[in-house]
Amino acid sequence: MPEAVRVEPIAGALGAEIGGVNLAGDLSNSDFDAIHDAFLKHHVIFFRDQHDLTPEAHKSFGQRFGSLNVHPYVSGMDAHPEIMEIIKEPEEKLNFGGGWHSDMSFLEKPALGSILHAIEVPPFGGDTLFANQVAAYEALSDGMKAMLDGMVAIHSASREYSARGHSAQARKSMDAQVADDAPEYEHPVVRTHPETGRKALYVNPAFTLRFKDMTKRESRPLLNFLFEHSRDERFTCRFRWSDGAVAFWDNRCVWHYALNDYHGHRRHMRRVTVNGDRPA
Ligand code: SIN
């Protein structure tokens, strides 16, 4: 008799650990439905000890949720361009993803979700933080919600992947290109989740440059307020990695932040990113 899928929340705001699942095995439709339900309900889900998750199995799991993204600026694995290796070597200082963001909001159709597999974790630190943007939206006043509901923001990779940006800095361990001329896309400041119908804030400090029809200077005070508000501790959870662990987060309603507090130690992760739709 196969073990039943167990779902245990890890925090009040978001996040649940899923037990009784081998992601490398054949997932039955009912197991898949239980995982999908937990993903929509908890926004980020975690699996421990997925030591058999090969690159092929990692991609197969992602493909059950949609087509896979090939990152436009960061090279993937030679044999698996859809898998990004997120590595920080002991002697490196910068990490990848070390600021609050939603993956690929700089695309016309940003990522649905990201599936991160821990290959080697440091002896301490290197946790990932997550923030629930449905809760952040719902905590706003009616007046602020009414104003934001009609607003549009401009997103681009041009700052984060500029020559001076955090993500394109030369690293021994990752091959990222500079994209000073990356295109700009318009997304609603409040998006409606296409599967749950719930509203979520959809701006982030890495990729949101300004509001539509406003200058950067005019946009800054309100963006700063939203960036502060969206990462308030009451909307967050924190995941302590172990070798073989997997996190799967919903970029449509979650921010994340990779902590860079393990200097002198190696951290090696593999990420598959599932393509999403145009935010509405
Ligand atoms: C990322 O996908 O932004 C990196 C997350 C992490 O390494 O914890």
C-alpha cells in the first residue's frame, strides 16, 4: 500500500512540508492532485530527502505543471538547458537570488513556479525566505487596495542584469550575461491568481522599475512602501535546507530571498522554472 501524501504547514503565513512522496517515482494522479492542492493552498511546498531526483526526473515533475523555461541570461546545464545550477563556491562572496523577488517578472509571461533541488547545502545558513503576496495585499486598507487595483507597473531585467547589477556579476560558478538593453513589460500591480482567483501584490524590488505613466522619482515613494510592506515578517516563512530537499514556490503570489550567510562554504542547487501566463 503506497504511503499517503502528508501536508504539514511550517508557518502561519505560508509554506507546508509534504511527506510520503518520491518525486522521482511515478506520481499517481491522486498524489499529483494532493501536491497541486497543497501548492495552491500554501503557496510554497517542501519535500525532504529527494536524493533520487535526477535532472530528467526534476524536469518531468516540472512538466506536469507546464512548459519549462530556459533562462534568457543565465546558462543552464550543458545537457539540460532548462536546469539552472545555482552555485556559490566557498571563496565567492555574491550569491544568486540574494534579494526579495518573484522569478522572471521581467518576462511578458513570467514564471508560474520554480522548483529548487538542494544538491549540497552548507553546514549552517543558506536558508531561503518566502513572503505571501496574497496576505500582503489583503492586509492593505480598502483605500490603498482601490488605488492599486487600477495601476500598472513596468518590469525589466535591465537593472538587475546590468553590468553593475547583482545577478550578472562575474562568478566562477555561474555563467550570467549582462542585459542592459533587456525589454520592459507592463504588469498589473495587483494580479488575480489564474487558478485560485485570489488577488496578490505583483511588484518586487529586483525587477519593478516604476509605475506606468510615472517617472522613477514619482514612483519611488509608493514602491518603497509596497516593498517594505510586502516583506513584513507576518507574511513570511523560512526554510532550512537539507541535502536532497526540494522547494516549489508559486511566483504568481510569492516573493523569495536566498540568504547569503554561509561564507567559506559551498551551496549547490538546481532550479527548474515552469512558464506561466500573462498576469491579469
Ligand atoms: C532563486 O531562485 O532566486 C534562488 C533561491 C535560493 O537559492 O535559495
